[in-house]
Amino acid sequence: VSRHERRISQIEQLNQMPVYPTEKIIWDENIVPTEYYSGEGCLALPKLNLQFLTLHDYLLRNFNLFRLESTYEIRQDIEDVVWRMKPWQSEYGGVVFGGWARMAQTITSFSIVEVAKPNIGESWPARVRADVTINLNVQDHIKHEWEGLRKHDVCFLITVRPMLLYGTRFDRRQPFLDQTGLVYVRGCEVQGMLDEKGRVIEEGPEPKPKLRGDTRTFRVWLDPNQYQQDMTNSIQNGTEDPYETFNVIMRRKPKENNFKAVLETIRHLMNTECVVPDWLHDIILGYGDPGSAHYSKMPNQISTLDFNDTFLSLDHLRSCFPGYTIKVIEENPELQVPPFRIKFPISSTKDKGKKRKADEEEKDNEEDKTLIVEPYVAPNRGPYPYNQPKRNTIQFTPTQIEAIRAGMQPGLTMVVGPPGTGKTDVAVQIISNLYHNFPEQRTLIVTHSNQALNQLFEKIMALDIDERHLLRLGHGEEELETEKDFSRYGRVNYVLARRLELLREVGRLQESLDVPGDVSYTCETAGHFYLYQVISRWEQYMSKVKPKQGKKVEVEAVAAHFPFHKYFSNAPQPVFKGRSYEEDMDIAEGCYRHIKKIFTQLEEFRAFELLRSGLDRSKYLLVKEAKIIAMTCTHAALKRHDLVELGFKYDNILMEEAAQILEIETFIPLLLQNPEDGYSRLKRWIMIGDHHQLPPVIKNMAFQKYSNMEQSLFTRFVRLGVPTVDLDAQGRARASLCNLYNWRYKHLGNLPHVQELPEFQVPNPGLTFDFQLINVEDFNGVGESEPNPYFYQ
């Protein structure tokens, strides 16, 4: 019969698999090799190389490897914690713990509180919930760490039944299981801590309730697949129920504990139709022309781009495009100042016969090298000093400009940035230019660490980007060095505070125009006031001061008829200079733009009056209001399900530190949105990194070397030959220090200030040379040793 029965498909097998490792897998050397992998012999492991068969194959290999690597890290953590707790057998046959561990507590009681009915077509329960009670009689900071367990944090429930009598010494070199008597390991996911009435304390902007005493109970979700297997096993074979035996709960460092979310995300991607943009599909699998997604080969290249404040002057622009002829539309040298729009030549070689192609190629080559530059005047934003836009002050090098240009064009852009070459400045300028060129598009920023996100945000703050469009997701926003809070709730509070400020301004405008009634009460009433009172006055004013046929308007008339004098009485006086009609009209229009902006912002904030809860408001902010959304790759993997469900959308992705991110964690952010009609709306993917610096951290040598898991997607693309922009001027280290590593890169030179500034020329006090390497001999013939764990000497 078994020959004819339907085999379980690969995907069904995956869906029935428990996500958490158990004691059977964790200590099985055949599945998870130990740290001592010599590099000889063949292992039964999937490999990540340059090419993959299909997206399914790609995801499956990554799933298996990621699962095994996280199992290995879990094994190290469990062993460390249980050794520290020193489980011994007491005189009465129970367990006593002779030590303690910061990351683990003994369980005082454990009970299953809910086993939900299975979903249709599945044989395992929809969810299984349990309560774990522990006694936190420990130092305050450790108690806070336990109380700080968040929703979705993963913990492990462990059963130990030691055979060693009280006071026996443990030998860490001998097998772990026999000495400690570890019997079961099961994973669980925290739903939340229970308050005194036994309800889960929800996360949110509200402060947490203070609980009395030391006893804390956590509600946790267990793995339904695992629970079902264990129950079936205990009923059929009469074995004991592991869920009645747990005596230790272990938590892990949150940074290293995202494995469950990543695995579930990969599994979910394999169950759905996963849509990668057409122009990326072959490159990700490693086939076809590796340069096919470069902007020069994309069918939807954009010819005219507004570079805004990228260039500091026309000479700076000229120096940035060597080999191009530059035509400036404006003749008058005084008006040749930034901001600039540049029209690039776009060669279309399609639909031409061979002979005509040959003739036209000669012409094309001449045309190809001409840039048409148009300086333009940004519209006046209003009379107040804070209306002036913030400007970029960095003099970019030609390669940085090439990176910025590539980042603004659709397609895949790879920027290799050696240390000190201004990777972050390039990233921030690309973000700013995309924001100004395509105001309706949304950009997702992904980095590896929270620290890099903080640096990016601090630089974005210094450019002309309206801060209501910035949002940052994840838990790192606590460490931001600015006094502004860019987290979801921080942004909601900002919007609400800003709304009150703007409504006060509306009230002032209403008083200055002597309009009766209460119009500055809500965004809605303000909108009516704008429509019926403000616009009509402006139109009336324009009809008075617009030049009629053949008649000139006097300069004085511009100021005389202006309806908002009283409102702008707190701006630097005089508002109108009275030198020329054009200048005064520009000022008047600037004033009106200032007023108009108040009302457009209030219109955007109107939704916050209708949505009452902080959660709804923060969702609205994420899906509608924010234009630049930042998160770490870990957060993207953790929250993919929620983001897709909310209908999160974006058009551009920029990744910083891309060479330090695991292959799969780089891939997940491409799929944080639902495809529209079977197509992905992604237009640009910009990766900035340096594959010569640190690769992603993989702790197990076998996976790192044999399976090549430490190769990031960035490195793989470089190996495949995807075209990169290599930044080539560093401004961080002395030239002599730079010579230590610049052989690694194609042409890494120094910026002039590294040679000219005095601090780079004088020696460091007490050192004869720029750098010295010191050889330290072994002390008493013994090198570095580790008498206690993590204590090196």
C-alpha cells in the first residue's frame, strides 16, 4: 500500500514541522555539527553559492540553514545557562539548583490554559496557550529585564532531572546531557505578563501597571505542531506528558533571538505566490546578464532629474561630470547658481535597421556626452527665517555623484564604500533627492544595526525633509541621539502637537482677518475657513495686482492691497521691500504659500481626529502619511506579516551596511508588500556596503565555511559581476594608515583635507610613528586562557 499512497509534499512537510528545536535535534551531532569542523569530509547540508534553481529552492536552502544555525546558537545558550544553574539531585530525589543564571529562572508553576480547535484541513490545534509563573527574587536590573519581556519574544522551557548528588563538580568537557540530566526542551513565545486580575498587559504608549511582590506570571503561546506530536506520542505510547515536568525557563538576548520570526516568514513566503520585480528575478537567482538591472539598461530611464541641493556651485557640477560637455540654459553668470535640473542623454538603440544604426552611432556618440543644465529658482516659502530650506554642504566627489545619479534612476544600484568614503552621506542625499523628485513615492530604509539607522536619521534631519514624513519602526528608537522621537507613537504625538500649533496659527489668522465664529476648533472647520475666507481674499487680491493688458501695476499696489498684513506682523519687517514689482510679488506669493501649507498639513492630519486609538493612528501614519520609513532587517523579518496585512506599500528600498546582512534577511525586505495585479511596484533597490569588511556573523564553522552561509547577497552580486559604483576618496584616516588597507580596493585615494588639515599632519603625542604594531610574548609560556566562562586572561 505504501507504494501507492500520496506522498506528503515538501511544502506540507514544512507546514507540519515545529519551528522550535527540541532536545532530540539540538544535541544530534548528525544534524547540527559541533564547532570543531575541520573542513574535511562531506556534510549533509545545503550550500549557498552563486545560482539557485527557483525562488522556492532559494528559500528552502536558506530556511534549512537558518534553522540549523539558530539551533546551534540555542544549544550554546542552553548549555551555558544550565551549567551555571548547577542542577543537583536532592536527598529526596527532587532537584536543587546550586547556582543561578541571569538568563534563566526556575518555574514555580506551569499550566496549559487553552487548546483551540484546529483550523479546517489541519490536524493540529489553531493555538495552544499556557501560563508560566516564576519568582523574581533577584536584583532590580535583572528583575526589570524579565519584566521587560515583550510580545513575541521567544523563551525555552526546560526539564532537568539530574542524577549527580548535591555538591558534585561539573566538568564542562564531558557530555552535557548525562551530567545535567536534561530531558526536555520546548520553545514558547511570550504573549505578555499578566496583571493582578489575570489579564495580559497590552503594549502601547500607556505606562505599565506596577505589580506588587516578586511573583510574575507570563502567558505564552506554545508551538501547536509540537504540542500535537507530544500528545499523540503520550497517548499512543503511554509516555509521560512533557508539559507537566518543566522546571526552568530560559530567555535569550533579544538581538540573537529572532529566528522564529524569520523562519515563519520564510515559510509563509513559500506558501504564497512570491512576486519579485521582473527586472530583478533573474539576477537574484544568478542567471542572465548581471548588468541587466543597471539604470543604463532599464527601459524606464528618466532623462531630466532635479538634483536640488546636491551641487554647491556650477564649478562643482562641472568637476563632477568629467568627459561631458555641459550646456547651461541660463546665460547670465549671476543666475548660474544651484539648485540645478540636469537633462541626461538617453540612448534608445531599439527599432533601428543595421545600416541606419551604424550611421547614427557616430552622431549618438557626440550627443551622448552633452548634459543640459538648467538652474532654477525655488519658489519662495514665506517671510519667516525658518521657512528657508536646509541645504546640503558636502562637496561630493565625481564617483559619489555617479552613485547618487544611479540611485535616483530606476533599477539596481550597488555602491561599494570603503571606510571613510561617505557612504552615509551618499545614502542621505539619494533619499533626499528621491523625496523631492518623486513626492508621491515612498522609500524604505533598511540597515543591519540600530546604530547605523541612528546615524542616517541624524543626517536626514539636517536636510530639507519635512519631519512629518519620517518614521522609524523597531525597538532601537530609544537610543536616537536627537531630542525628537521618530518611533510610531512618538510620531503620532508629534502630529497631534503639530495639529494644535497649526490650529493656533489658524486662530491668529482668523483674528487678523476679523472673521467671527470658532474656526480653529478642528481640522475640518479650518478647512471650511480656508475655502470660504482665505482663498476668496487671495483671488480678489490677485485680480487687483495682476497686470492688465498694456497697463503696468505700481510697486506700492502690491503691499497696499495685501490682505494678510496683520497676520505677518510678527515676521521680520518690512515684509515688502518695495524695490521692484517682481520681487514684491514673489514675497506675496511666498506668504500665501506659507498660509496654504498650514491648511494642507491640517487636511493631512484630519484623519487623526477621526481615529481615536494610538494603535489606529500609528497604523495610518505607517500606511499613508510617512514617506520615508526606516527599520532594521531583523525588524522587517519580525513584522513582515503585520506589514503586509496593513497594506504597507513602498517604491524604493535603500540598504545600508548591505554586506553585513544575511542573504535571506536581505531578501525579505523586497517582499514587505502585496503585489498589485501580480506585479511588484518596486522601482529602485539601492545597496550600499563593503564586502571587504565584516561578513554576517555565523557562529558555527561548518555552516560558515562549508555551506557558505557567511556570503551576503551583496557579496554574491559582486561575485556574479553586477556593476558597482566604487567610492574612491576617503576622508577619515591619515594617508599612511589608509595605505594599510587601500590595496584591497580598486583605486582608493585620499580627500585633500586628509593631507592639508593640521590635525592630520602633527604626530600623536607619545607616539614616534603613525602606527606601531607591538608583539606581546606569551606569559610564562601560556597564551590566552579562559579559567571561567567569558573570563579571558
